[in-house]
Amino acid sequence: MATVLILVLALPILAALVSLVLPRRLVELLGAALAVLAFLCVLTVCFAEPLPSDVSGMLRLDAMGAIFLLTVGLLYAIAAIFSVGYMAGESGPHALPYIRRYYVLLHLFGFTMLLVPLVDNLAILWIAIELTTISSALLVAIEDTDLALEAAWKYALIASAGLALALNGVIILYAAGTSVLGETYEPNWTTLMAVAPKLPPGLVVLSLLFAAAGFGTKAGLVPMHTWLPDAHSEAPSAVSGMLSGALLANAMYAVFRFATIAARAAGPQATQRVLLIFGILSLLTAAFFVLRQGDYKRLLAYSSIEHMGILALAAAFGTPLALYGLFMHVINHGAAKSLVFFGSGSVLRKYGTKEIEKVGGIMNVMPWTGPALLAGAFAISGLPPFGIFRSELLMVAGGFTGGNFAAAAFFLIFVNVAFLGIVWAFTRMIYGPRVSSASAALVPGEVSPWIVTALLLDLVVVVGIGLYVPTPLSHLLTQAATILGSY
């Protein structure tokens, strides 16, 4: 298993390297094949018994990390497939350098995100998340428009400022560990978890506050979310899907690691209070902003903030049922949000606009994208039979059974506010009349069969987990819930 785990990280690096030298078609096809192979390796290690640990003294995978690794691996593979179709329209003398740059950055972004759930050392985790900022900021700016460059700079500056706060959290938690482990020790999660009840509670809670604010900036938690709508709107659609479904989840993963140690050191109340505040602010803000968006990619960006708030609220509930739903939601949200971002990318290629009012009749113009995009919109809105309905139901039920009646009721109300905004916007685009100025130029048909393939793969996951959770996955979700709720 150790070899397979190393392959998970080696394959994206290999894909980035070959993207520098091979002909365009091989860059696209081999890149997609290597990304899919990396995901198959992820499946192998995540469902291994036992999970691989202490690989090369740095890499380790437990059930919590496995959930996030599965999500990142899935989105990386499908984004690489989607990109083959999305980039097909690029032509001219500058197309090949652009394609090479895009794929090098895409695979490096995949590598950095796969690294995050695998590292056991909290300092290296911070470095890995910083690396995700560099590669993804360059991808946001890759279109080289004024808006894309502005969004990339805004993202890089705000995310780096947030990660500076997170670094303070790392240093404070390390300092707390010295009181038990001495001046020099390896700040691994396993080491700190073992001694967490003996750590100074005040210092550990302070480290959590810095981590929640710092890593929460990368996760798009309110009020540190202001970079997110611009970056997700201006990035290529494959990148938007990965940012929303995987990058934000990885940042929440880091917050949850700190929360687990803080809860053991200071008791669950302090941890739950911090997560509850961020969760309520994020859900409240995002739900209302979803209602007033005129750009469908920005609308989806605010939906992502909403779902990160949902994860924070579920972690604050802290019951086994809510935590089981939380980890299921990580996978469901990743698949559903990438589905709608990829579908939106297909629409953008066809209609040439991101404005909701200028798009109509998708169902008649694009016979595969229309139904897939409608399913994705319903899925991220939490309707059955999609996976998000199941995970949100588990989380809110966990909130009520744990006695968090006000927060659980708040959860229900504002999830439904966001539902209204998402469904209203996308049903108008899908079923509304074609915009007269664009009707003559629109020839019915799909942009690319590669895009359709990516949409169908996402749809299989979105519907599949809604209808049935395989026993190995359920076992992994239960183990992850036990780790986060082990206080």
C-alpha cells in the first residue's frame, strides 16, 4: 500500500512534466489517463484494511483524511476529463503554450490538493495548503483578462493573509505541545492527539481560533470569504469545480484537525462555539447573496460558501449522526458542485456569457448538458434523490437529536432560502426562452463528448450516494465521524 500511496502523489507530477514536452493531443489524453489512474490508486488506498500509515516518516492516512482524499481524487480525475473537451475550442498560434501552461498548473494543483490529506505533520500541512494557493491563483489568472488578473491577485493576497494567521495557529499549537513533549518533537497529528488531554487548554483554543480564521479564509468562511466569488467566477470551469468541491473542503479538513485536538484539550464546548459562529455567519450571508446574483458562476461560488457553513455547523453539532452526515456531505458536495460548474462551463462555451439573463432554452439547445445541469442544481439545493439530501438530512437530524434546536432550525431555514435562489436561476436558464440576440448563432448540440462524459460521471456519484451508500464507504464514514467526535 505504501507504493500505491506514493503513486497517488507521483502521477500528477508525471502528468505535469509530460505536459511540457508532448504534442497537444497527448498532453490532453495522457493527462486525463494519469489523473484517472491517480484516482484508482486513491480508491485502492482509501479502502485498504488497514489504512496505510507512517509512509516515509511523513505520509499517513486515517479515515478522516481518506474522505477528503477520495473527494480530491474524484474531482481531479473528472476535471482532467472535462478539460479535454473544454480546451478543444482553443486554437491559433498561442493555443499550444496556453494548453501546456493550463495542464501543468492543473496537475500541480491536483498534486498539492492530494498531498493535504496525506501529511501527518501540521507544519507540512500548512506548507501544502500554501502550495495549493500558488498553483490555483495562477490558474485563476490564466485567461489573462483584467478581471481574471484582479481576481487572482485578490485571492492570493487574502488567502496568504489568512494563511499567515493559520501559521500562528500552527506555532501556538506546537508551543502548547512543548509543555508535555519537550522543546523538540515532531508535531504530528498522531502525537498531538495522544497527549491532547494534557495540553494547556487556553493555548490550544487560541491555536484553534487562529486556525479557524486562517484556514477558514481558504475555505471561504464568512467574513473571510470576499476572494471566493471573484476567483470562482473568473477561473476556467474545471478549476472552479476543483476550487469549490476540493480546495475549500481541504481547508475545512485542516480546521477539523485543530478542532479535534482543541476539543480533547479544552472540552467540546469551546470548539463547538467557534465552529457554530463561523457556520451561522457563512450560511446566513451566502443564502441571501445567492438570491441576488446575475452571474451563474458567482451564484455557485456563494453556494459553496453556504455549504462550508453547513460543514462548520454539523461539526458544531458534534453528534455521531451529524458527523457521519458531515463526511458524506464532503463527497456529495464535491461531486454535485463540480457537476454544476462543469455544466456551467459547457453553457459558457456554447452561449459565450456568464449572465443569467442572457441564457435560456438550454434544455432544447444542449440535450445532455440541460438535464445534467438541472440535476446538479437540484442536487446542490438538497432535493431527493440526490446525495446532498441524504447528508443534509443526517446533519440536521444530528443537530436536533443533540439538543441544538435553534441552530438546527436555522440550518433548515437558510438552506431553503439558498434553494430558492439556485432553483429559480437555473430553471430560468434551462427552461426559459432563448435570448433573441443569441438564438440565431446557437446551433443545437453539445460542445464536446468529453464534457458530457465528465457530467455523467459526476451524476453517477451524485445520484448513487443518494440512493445507496456502499458498506465500505459507510464504514469509512463511521470511522471518520469517530475521529472528529472523539472527545
